[in-house]
Amino acid sequence: MMDRRLWREPSFDIMAKILQIIWIYVLLLCALAAVGYTALYSAAGGAPEPYATRHALRFAFGLVLALAISLVDIRWIAKLAWPAWIGGVALLVLVLRMGHVGKGAQRWLELGGLQLQPSELMKLALVLALASWFHRASWERMGNPLFLIPPIIATLIPVGLILKEPNLGTATITALLGGCIFFAAGVRWWKFLLVILPIPLLARVAYSHLHDYQRARIDTFMHPESDPLGAGYNIIQSKIALGSGGMWGKGFLQGTQGHLDFLPEKQTDFIFTMIGEEFGLVGGLAVMTLLAFIILGGMLIALRCRHQFGRLVALGIACNFFLYVFVNIAMVMGAIPVGGVPLPLVSHGGSAMLTVMVGFGILLSVHVHRDVEFPPARDRY
Amino acid sequence: MKREGERTGVFTRRALLLMGGQVSVLGLLGARLYQVQVNEGARYTTLANENRISARMVAPPRGRILDRYGTVIGGNITNWRAIMMVEQSNNIAGTLDTFANLLSLSDWERSRIERELHRRRKYIPILLREFLSWDEMALIEVNAPDLPGIVVDSGTTRHYPFGQKLAHVVGYVAPPNEADVADDPLLALPGLRIGRSGMEKYHDVAMRGRAGALQLEVNAVGRVIRELDREEGIPGEDVSLTIDAGLQGAVLNMMGDESASAVVMDCRNGEVLAMATNPSFDPSVFNSGVSETQWLEWTKDKRTPLINKATSGLYAPGSTFKMAVALAGLEAKAITPGDRIDCPGYLDLGDTRFHCWRKGGHGMLDLRGGLKNSCDVYFYEVARRVGVDHIAAMSNRMGLGVELELDLPGQRVGLVPTREWRISRGHAWNMGDTIVSGIGQGYIQVTPLQLATYVSRLASGRMVQPHLTRSIAGVVQPGAQADDWPVIGLPDKMLHTVREGMWAVVNEQGGTAPLAKLADPTMQLAGKTGSAQVRRVSREMRESGNFDSEKLPWEYRPHALFVAYAPYDSPRYALSVVIEHGNAGAAAAAPLAQAIMTETLRRDPANRTDALPRQMAEVGR
């Protein structure tokens, strides 16, 4: 009885909070990072340099950050939701103005030696902002279309800015992420249909406005063999690597496609291919199972939470992670157009790792603070 | 709170729905992974191996060309060259630009490379530059990171130690053209050469060899990681010629600046010991490409250095033809050796007068005397009696005006006219044509090689064919033995009569070619002079009395010819010499023939009296 009351207090003991962290979930994250370490060790040709050691250090830093965030009161984090959204949008505007251009798109900000991809931060901020908006919404208010207009705008502004970079992949993921939260918050089914049905038509219109490199991606996705040395090269080589891995793989450090550099960007986007080549279907499915545990674990945290904000935030973070995983793995198997999306916690890359770990920190915080009193703001209606 | 419960309920339902969706999507991805890795695994394994394994052909060394004593006259030397593995460079144009800047590639070279890039198959590397200097090699190696796919490798190139002395016999090699490559993909290998003339062309296939194959593991930029398998190629076969390179060199030295050719044959089996053409060219120039100025220089030279005069130069045989006329007459029984014919200095036929070279005439002559004095009137008469068709048949039998079974490309056939030939061209055959044929003028055209063959057959009585190949890969080719050749089918006595006449030409007092007499008293040379007019001497010029060919411009002077064999009593070597526009055969060609024969006999391995030092000879005794 005492304990339960204790948790409902605005702030409870640090030690008690630490005990509430789901350590098994932290362990899952560590396992995934270890998979990343192994794959990056192989990607460097069997050496910890230049990828694996840095990966481990970044993860260690990210983990400390995540654990620290997990102790921050979720109500505090809720207060930061809209400022974070404004900050994210500001950074997106900034990246459009002075970002670094990569592959025909402005994506990075150089911040004191740190490469920052504002679109990653934005997704997190959007999850917080939407969760905060829907936190105060009753079931009745969810039926009111006018109530949905502000969150729709809050979603479309960053999506539009990311599209303008232009980064079609992340924009789509951001839009889908927003959709997940709208869905979980209880927006009526028919409204979704209203949005989804005209998409094929819009897609046709959008295709004609796409950048050449984006169009090329879609075209090579449809017929990768038509341009084996050009844009289709990545997909073909990735499929060759996966396919030649077979059931059991070629063995650690034995992948010819990866080690002989036929596989492009093997330490970033195509790290899963590397794993599939060396450890085969068994290894690939094992990693996918681990990823599924992490995703479903996040969803379970959402289900276990007692306040709408925590529920939506946890679901948003889990869905964000799922979308990452899905896009990356589907991409390397040639199931969707190549999108430049890394496999979180496995791929080499600093800013993605950081945002993902911040997200997991918030996820852990949701669980630590699953039972705190967090009443929705007074209904004005 | 009821509302709150409702909201939670909706959330729970929808979150579970999302989870279900996520699990099924991941399941689909897993199924797709199974499809790629297990169902299509075998196909992708093959593709992965194709990626990493690069098969390369290894050019075999080209067979060497040796002379009869094993001296290398066409061999291989190392050639450092830059080649490009097309499959290993993902930015071919960029790499080529870098390379072009480093080594200052000419537009001409660049366009050739691009042409090859276009047509070559991916696995065949492309030759960028040959004959690299040390500086150029260093430049390439230092800049290797900027030149993906470009490597320096050592190939071989053709080397001719005797240079222009054997150019026309050995021939030359040149890069193959597209039609050649279509026949044999081996030729597409960089630096591989195809024989374009001479023995290089004739024995090209034997000397080419078979390519080896190399299986290499390469990475995506084409760096070779390791060698997986190697199958050595088969080197081309060595070809030994009948040529004596030393003799050939000596003959060419004797020719000096003259536009001349000479053929020395073993008259018993048709082996060609020397086939000299002067002036000549350096065959290795063709290997790397001929410059325009060099080409112009060759084509403008009136002495035609690019033409092998021994096989392709056509000359009227002049008086050297008289032995064939004599044989025709003897065989047709139109004359006997003892028949005497009077030479008043001319022969009248209708209102045409045919002159003897000697204004006053020779008086009464038998066959021996006719040959010895090279009397024109005697042979006008023989020709008149025997008829041109008999003369043509006999000359063809002796190897004149027919295609010889020569193993050197590019011989010309020449012509010994017949009535039929003349009539088929829409003209009537006149007796006058027969008469000038009797002294080897008129329509008759033969090559120096045919003349040498003719003398060989005369001297040996066998139907030898001239040939240059002695053995291939150590296997002696047929034709090396005298018995390999059929006998000519003329009575020995008949041949002997003619040989005697040739002996008298050189060795008897009053013969026309005393300058051809050998210095060695133990050996005697039999020969015959000849002068071939290159334009008709008009009656006015002859009658005005100031006809002197020495005063004519070089290109109007008659050719000087000499044919000979030695030793007289046991014929071994036959030769023919033609000095273009050299005037009289007796004055110009005979001394050269004598010098060549002397050198030939001196080099004869059987000639113990001269070749062995005295002490050794005594030890042997």
C-alpha cells in the first residue's frame, strides 16, 4: 500500500525508480548493440576499427543517456513536448537553409563536430507533441473533427519540411508515425479511409513532381536488373549477398560480397545484408526476432501504462522503431525502394543512435512512471 | 472515469491491432528472407562467385623463329605495358582521364582505347600504353590509388636481332584487327600480335600457341585478392628456317646501296639459305606503329624497300633465259648440241632485223659456244626453230613463270608467254615475239627466286621447290632430303651439255663472265649473265651508234642479272642475283654473284678444307 502511494507521488525516490526500470528490456537493447558490434567488426574486415569500437562507445554513451532520461518524470517530459516540437521545426528550417547536401538532399546539420539529422529528432518531438495533444482528449472529443485539425497541422508541417529537403523516405515514415498515433488515440476508422483512399491518385501526381533520383529509385525498384551498374547495383548486390548466404551463412568474416566490397554501404544501410550473408537465414531471423521483441516490448509498455500520454508516447516510440526496422530490412531485400534508412543500434552512425537511445530513454521513463497521477487537463467542453 | 475507461479500451484494442500488424509485417519479411536465402540461394551463390572470380586469359609466348643453325632471328623481349581491367573500374572515363593526364596520351591513342572499350568483352583487359619507360612505370605505380583497374604488367614483344637484314623473310607482326579477333578470341589479349607478312604470317598459327587461364579472386574495385586457379598456356612453337642468318647478312653487306636482290638455294633440296632484298626496312617498327614520315620515306623510295624483290620483283630474265631455250630446243630435237648456227650479228625476219649484242657477230657457233658467248642470234634461231610454246613448257618445268610451292606469302608468278596467252588477249602471235623470247626479252617476266629455282633444277636434275621452313617444333619438314623431290625427267646428257655451256661462260677464255670465276682453284662456278632492258631500244638509237646505257638516267638503265651454281662438278648451291638498273650482268652482277658464292662455300659445314684449322685436320688423320 505504501509502495503504490509512493509511486503516485509527484516525485519519488531515485532508488525506487532505478528498481522500476525494466532491466530485461535494457538487456535486449544491449544484445542488439552487440549484434551491431559483431557485424561492424566484420564490416571492417575483421577489426574493431574503424566502426565497431566507436559503435560500442556511442552505445555506452546512449545507454547512460537513456537510463538518465528514464528517471526523469514523464510529466516533465510532457511539458517539454511542444517546445521540442517547435525546436524540431526550427531545426528543419535551419537544415533547409544551411544543411549539408548529401545525395541531392539537405539532411545534416553540423553542430560542433556532431552531425545532426533534424528529421530524426523531429519524429521524437512529433510523438511527444501528438501524445500531449491527445492526452487531454476524451473519447467524445476525439469524434470532433475540429479537434483533429491542430494535430494534423502539427504533423503536416514537419512532413512537408522533410519532403522539401527532400527526403521522401523519412517524410513517409514521419507521416506513418503520425498516423499510428492518430489511430491509437482513437480517431474514427472512416476518417482514416478518407485519407488512405485518395493516396494512389496522389501518388501518381506526386511521382511527376519527384526528383530524378527519387524517380530512379522507384524505377530501379520495379526493375532492378534494368540498370545493373547504376542505381540498381545496390539492390542486386544486396540480394546476391543475402541469397548466397543460404540457410547457415558463409560464416563469420567469410562473406565474399561484403569483404570484397561488392556490397555498398555495408556498415550503414546494408548491415543487415552483411549479417544475412555471414550467418544465413538463421542469423537473419534471429536478429529479426530480437528486433520484434524490442518492438513488442515497447508496445507492451504502452499497454501497461495508466495514462494516455505515456501510452501514446510508448506506442509512438515503438512504432518509430518498427518503421525503421521495416524500411531497412525491406530495403535490403529489395522489397521497397532504397531509402537510406539505417538499422537502429546495429548500423554505424552517430546521430541515429543518439535519437534512438533518447527515444528508448523516454520509453523506459514511461514504464518507470506508468502509474503516476497524470490527469488530463480540464475539459473545456 | 467511464470515459477514461472507454478511451483506454479503444487504445488497448488498437494497440493490439498495431502489434498484430507489426508481427505480420515482420513475418512477411521473414518469409521473403527465406525465399531469397533458401529458395533462390543457389542462383545467388552462383552470382556471388561470378562477382568475386575473375577469369583472365594469359597470353602464351609466341614461338621463336630460328635460322638453320639455331640463331634466333625472331624472338621475344619483355615489354612493360599499362593495361586496364575494365571490370574493375567503376568510373572508366574518369580513370582514363587521370591516366591520359599522367602519361600525356595522344588523342589518337585515346580514341583507339575507346574503340577497344566499346568492342571488347568485359573480362578482356585493354592495353593502354606499351613500351613503358621506367619513369612512366613509376608514375603509374605512384598514382595507383587514382587509377583503379590500371596495372602495369610485363608482356613480351617481338624482337628481330637481325633487323632489316631479314625483314622480308621473317616478316613482321602487328596488332590484330577486328576481323582477326573474331576468328580467335586469344588475339584480343592486350599486346598480342598477329603475323602480317613473311614467316611471321605463314607460320602464325603454329607460333601463336594456346592461351592459359587464370582464376583470380577480386574485390569490387578489381584488386586481386588471391589466385584461385592457374592453367598454363601452351607456348607457340619454334620455327627453324633454312636461312643462314650469317650468309644473309654478308650478302646484304655486299649489296651496298644497290637496289638488288639475291637468292641462294641448296640446289639439291630447294632450301633457301639466303633471300636478300636491298634496301630493306626495320620490321620491329611495325610492332609499335609506323609513323607517317617513315611510311612516306619508304613509299617514295624508287628502290622499293617494302617489296621483297626476290619473290615479288618481276624482271625480264634476259640472257639467263637462254639455258631454258636451249633445253627446249634439245628436248624437241629442234637442235643438237653440235648443230652450228652462223651469227653475222643480226637475224632478219621479213623486214625486221634482230641484232646480236655483238655488232660484228660471232660467226659459226654450236650450243656450247652459243651459251659461252651468249650469242643472241644463235638463240633467235633456236627459238624460231622450236617455237614459243615449247620454250614456255620447258621454262615452266624449270620453275619460271609458274607459282612455286613457296612457304612465304606474297610471291608473284610472272609470265612466260604462249601463243594461247597472246591470242586470249585478242592479239596475234608474231614470229618476232618468239624470237625476242629466245633471249629472255619481250613479255617474259620472272622473279629472282624463280631464276634460282631454275638453276637449281638445271644443276640437280630434280624438281626442287624453294622453301624456307626447315623444322617446326624440332620436327624436320618434308623436303629436306634430295630424294624428297622427283627427278626432272630430262636426259642427263642434255642437262650436262647446258651445264658445260655455263661452265664455259665463267671459266673458259672468252666467256662472258670471267669476273665470276672463283678464286679457290679446287672449285668451279658455272653461271650465266643477263641484262634485261626496261624499255625498247629504238632503231635510231642503235643505228646512230651512240647508244650507251651507262649514260641513261638510272631508272632507264637495264637490269643486271646473273645466275650460277657451284661447285660445277658436284652441284650444291644455286644462286640468282638481280641488280636493278645495274646495266650489264657481266660487269655488275657477276662479281657480286662470285662474292656471294664464295661466302656460301666458305660457310658450308661440309667444306672441311677451308673451315677446319690445320692442326685439327692433322689430328683427324
